[in-house]
Amino acid sequence: MLSFAHRVTQGKIVIDTWQQKIGIIVPSWNTVMEYETQRLCSLGNTGASVHAMRIRHTADTEEKLMGMSTQAPAAAQLLAHAKVNVIGYGCTASGFLHTPAEDRALAERIKAETGIPCATSSRAIVDGLRALGAKKLSLASPYAPWLNERLKQYLTADGFGVLAMQGLATEAHSTITRERILALVDEVVRPETQAIFISCSNFRTLDIIDGIEQKYNLPVVTSNAAMMWAMLRLMNDQRDVPGAGRLF
């Protein structure tokens, strides 16, 4: 793996030499994660290149979602051929169907087999929420009720409280308009909410994070923004990414 010089900007460590490559593992039907990851790199003035491997996914059934994690190590091996400097496993729902320990074990396995640090979407979200000091959450997603319930179980096992959650029971995640996502958030915010979590790496949320944070004066964590935050931290880069929320 390449070694980079670092500098301190506004009290945060950032990488000074931008030759690094970000690798992401993407469900085959996902059309949002690559786009938002590339935009996050641009917004953060990283100059990083983004390289994706797709793994088969055609339906949000428990069997198919669980099966994605078995495909991830082989996809990571191919990303390693490109000598990427970090790997992000980008299916949020698949991670939430496992236990927190199983999710951590997957990231550790990928690192052990490739020599490249790995972030998973679900762990990135949990770590981001902890970094914000949030324990009481409002959850919005495109998922069916059974999948939201499993997500809630995962978060509860990690010490969070889910005050309210609402999904759209759709598999057409990327087609949902920003207006519908904003309305969905309105449905779940409560007076006690400490953070808003919008789940799914195939949900178009980057353009609405700032507006939601300003409206409710609450931090917003999304799957793709949390993944970028975690991948940068694995490279010891603490830069701000404008538009990606208070997490940065």
C-alpha cells in the first residue's frame, strides 16, 4: 500500500499527496453509491479515484442479502489487484442482517486476506453515530417492515435506541425522489431524537443532508456519507467534506 505525507489543516490531519485509490464493493443493482462516493471525493477536494466491484444482488430477500457477504471477500481480492488503499463494503442492509461481531469479522477477514483496511457500511454508520454522541435515533429507509425491524435489532444490540422508523417497502431504492425522502424524514423525527439515520447506499441523499440538518438542528447520518467518513479515517485523513453533514 502507498504511503502518504500528511499535513494539518484547521486542526485536522489530511493527506497531502493525493495518489490514493478508494475501492468499493457495490450490489449489482446499486446505481447511487458510486455516484455519491465520487461526488464526496470531489466535495472533499480529495483528488482520489474510486474503483468499484459489483457483487450479484437482484432482490431484498433475507437469503440474497445474507449471500452478499459471502461474495465480498472475492470482490475485495480483485480490488486488491488495483492496489487500492482502502475498501468499503457497501451494502448496508446485508450488514445489518448479521450481528455486530459478524460484521466486524468480515472487515477483519478482508483486511487479513488483502492487506488493505476495510470498512463496512453498517459498522461505519454505528461508528459515525457514536462519534456524534447520538444514542436516540430516528430511522428512515426504503426498506420493507421486516428489514427495518432487523436494522433496529442490530442498532439496539449496539446500544442505540430507535425512537421511530419508517420505510417505503420498495426495492426501487434509487428511483425515490428527494421530496419523498424528505417527507419520510418528517414522519420519524421526534422531540427526543439525537440523530437522524437515513439507511441504504442506493438511496439518493447527498443533496439533502445539509437541508435536513438545518431544518431540525440535528445531525444526519447516511449510508454513503458514513462510508466515506470511515474510509478516510482508515487512511488517517480527518478532512471536512462540505455537504456531507456534521459527521465530518
